Amino acid sequence: MTAQLKPVTETFEVRNPATGELVGTYPVHTAEDIAERLTKARAAQVWWGDLGFRGRKKRIQRWVRWLARDCDTLYDIGFRETGKPKPDVQFELLAGLEDLRWAAAHAERVLAEKRVAPGLAMLNFDARVSYEPLGVVGVITPWNAPVYTAFCGLAYGLAAGNAVILKPSELSAATGVYAVESFYKANPDAPEGLVTWITGLGDTGAALCRSGVDKLAFTGSVPTGRRVMAACAENLTPVLLELGGKDATVVAEDADLDAAAASITWGSMWNSGQACVGVERVYVVEAVRDEFLAKVKERAAQVSAGLEELSAIGPMTVPNQIEIVRRHVTDALEKGGTALVGGLESIKPPYVEPIVLVDVPEDSAAVQEETFGPVVVVNTAKDVDDAIERANGTSFGLGSSVFSKSHGPEIARRLRAGGTTINSVLTFVGMPSLPFGGVGDSGFGRFHGDDGLREFTRAKATTRKRFDMGEDMQVFPRTKEQFDVVYKVLKVRYGRRFR
Ligand code: NAD
């Protein structure tokens, strides 16, 4: 267990957004608290580093088994803390466990020392590249996917050999604390500080950015991402930013419209639309517009919000988010859009029932800004080129999708986004072998995959002289003979066509 190192005077409460039930009371950690944890983390990281890839893999796998057996606890915490229906918590846990499993299994292949070609001029050298742990990594997570984002940060940070300090959102602290403490339940021999949680509001997050951690992996909104980057710049702490999205789906003339309507309805409403990779915009080509809209209308009308364990969608987690939804829907309707399903009357705090808006002007807030609610805009495009151009027409670029029986890959290539799914939605999020991250305002850096592991390391180059090869260019004096030899080699090697 990670003990509280100092008494903390300030606390905050986490309450269920629908019932107001108190879920827990947590300390507001200060910069001094973080400094103490950082010292412990640095010492513990040495132990973790010395275990090597195999020792770390064994412990992460043990942790995965423990979490799978204890999944009911997390379903319950997620349901009580954010009001999420249990299948939404389960979806996150599945993706998180898959990340832990994959990162542990592949860390050695991706990061272990490898021999590389030394090049012609240094033929007498052995050349190696290795990916070394950074040391201590800070991970800051949001409330909307608290299980997945916590395990994602922990998976890649730990598998790469680092200690991790996790700061969960103040709205989902219980999940973050559980994620960290479960590691010690599975690995009681691990030293205190290897994985640590700190809790608090924005100030605690900002203090973590300024604490001197070796990297800060932030998942959250664009405005906070900018503040995180600015705070990290003070110590030149590198950052990974996983920010918001405004994901678009293109529905081409040759799409399977039933599959598209089913996937888009789920992709836009899942988790009450509070998903960074939720489908927020759809561009359907004119020729199939009416048929597609009829199918979406039928599907979306069947989705309703509630607080049952198996409700299709749960309450909105944050009251402020409901007001953003209200603003976007009002603006869209005032600017000439129409509501195909629901409308302003669907906003019944703490719930928002599904809203499908059509023909919303491209400069509306509902098209350009992250809505983060069970709202989807379906606009009509002249053709696929028009659809792609408008899909690429926001400052975001996180996920995207396309429905087309014959042209999926070529449309996918033209969509400006970190990931694209063809004939389904969101699937790349659940595949740890693929990199996950955004472009533009959606951030930079990657979780998942080989890139996600390397993100938490520094590349180290090592060379070793194997034998002498004539005159050594790395010692004085310089000779005319040496210059002439290199002169000729340079012309022969680079002065003609080469591959
Ligand atoms: P947020 O930016 O309000 O908060 C995120 C975290 O940052 C919280 O832990 C918060 O306490 C902390 N924080 C706040 N101010 C800070 C500061 N000045 N310095 C450091 N930390 C600070 O975001 P949110 O409302 O919790 O989450 C929703 C956002 O997260 C949406 O925009 C969503 O798209 C995005 N998100 C992105 C991804 C992704 O992978 N790209 C995944 C999930 C959520």
C-alpha cells in the first residue's frame, strides 16, 4: 500500500453524479507531498530497473491476473463514481488489461539493446541502440475514461522500466487509487513509491508538472494541455499530450448503411458521448443520405439514459458538460440545423438523451468544438471528396472512420487523424499493437504499440571499437594521406546513384 507520507489538511469529495452518494474523500496533495513521493519513486525505480524485462513482465502479468479476478470491485467503483453503466467500465477495463498484457509481453522485443550497421566510415566499430527508462514518469488522467487512461499510462510507463506517479481526475479519484493499490496487492514485494497516486485539483496536477519528473504524460482537454506544456517547459520536462477530439465518419455511396447506422449510433452515444474518440460528426454522401438518416433515427431513438447497471447510457458526469451540450445544440438549431432525434428537450440533468442534428453549418460550435455528450451531427456531402475535405475541417485530428465497401483504404489515407477505422468505429483504441494519439489540437506523442513503449524511454547509442583500421580519424594529427583517402571514398560512395 502507498502510505500517506505527511498529514494533509485539505481534502475533497467525490460524489456519484446522479445520486449525490459520497464515494470517497481524498487529500489535496501539495508540491511538498509530490517532492517526497518523487524521492521514493527514484529509489524504487532502481529496483524495478534491475529486475530487467523478464522480472517486470512477470510482475505485470501477476497484476493483470489479480485485476481480472477482482474485476467486480472496479465495475462497482466506476458505476458509483461516474455513474457509468457497468458495460462501459468493462469496455475500459478490457482495453486497459490488454494494454498491460501487451506492453509487458513486447517491452523486451521493442526496447532491448540491438546491434545496428555502423556504416562504411566506421566499419571497425560495433554499434548498438537501446531504449533506457526515463526514471520517474508523471501521468495525469481525465474523468471520462478513468480506468482505461490510468492503466494505459501505468502499462507503458512501467513496462518501459519507469516508476510512475499517477494523478487521476478529481472526479474519478477512487478509480486511480484502486489502479495503483491493486499493483501492490498483486506484488506485495514491490518497494513503496514505485507506483504512487496523488490526488487533488488542477493545482496538484500543475505541481506534478513542475516537480522534476522525467516525463509528463497528460490526457485531458486542450486548454489544460496547453497549461501542462507551459508548466513542463520550465524544467524542459518532455510531454505527451493526449487531448480532445471531434472525430468524423465518412459514409460513402457504397457503404453498408445498416452497419454504418448501428456503429455510428453506438460510437456517438457510448459513455454518454463523453469519449475523446466518440463519433461527433458524420458526412454522408447525398445519394444515400435519406436512407441512412432513416436508419440512424430508428437506432438512436431506441437508446435511453438511466442509472441501471446495464443502461445503454448513464448520466453526464459533470454538470458543466451538460451546459456545453445545451450551448452547442442551441447554436446549431439557431443557425438552421434541425433535430432528427431529440433536441433541447432531451437535456434532463443529470441525463442527456440521444440527440441527432442534421444540416448544421460547418462553422457552428457543434461542428467545430468538442461537444462531449450523446450528440451527433450528420451533414450531407456532395461526394466523397467533399466529405473528406469537411471531415478534415476542424483543428482536431484524433480518430476517424469510413464506411465504404470498395474504397475504404483510399478514403482512410486522406483523413487527417491519428487513427482511422474502416467499416466500424473506434477499433484502433482497443488494439495495443497500434499507436494511439492525435494530430493538431488532439495532441502529440503516442500510447500503445512499439511507439507507445519508446515514448517512455530515451534512445541510447553505444559504440565499441573492434579493431584498428589504418589511420584513426578520431585522433590527431590529421594527415594529407588520410584526407585524400576520404576524398576519394566520398566521391565514389555518394557521387553517383545510390539506394
Ligand atoms: P481536464 O483537462 O479538465 O483535466 C484533466 C486532468 O488534468 C485532471 O486530472 C485535472 O485535475 C488535471 N488538471 C487540471 N488543471 C491542470 C493544470 N493546470 N496542470 C496540470 N493538470 C491539471 O480534462 P477532463 O475534463 O478531465 O477530461 C476530458 C477531456 O479529456 C476531453 O477533452 C477529452 O477529449 C480528453 N481525453 C482525451 C483522451 C485521448 O486519449 N486523447 C482520452 C480521454 C479524454
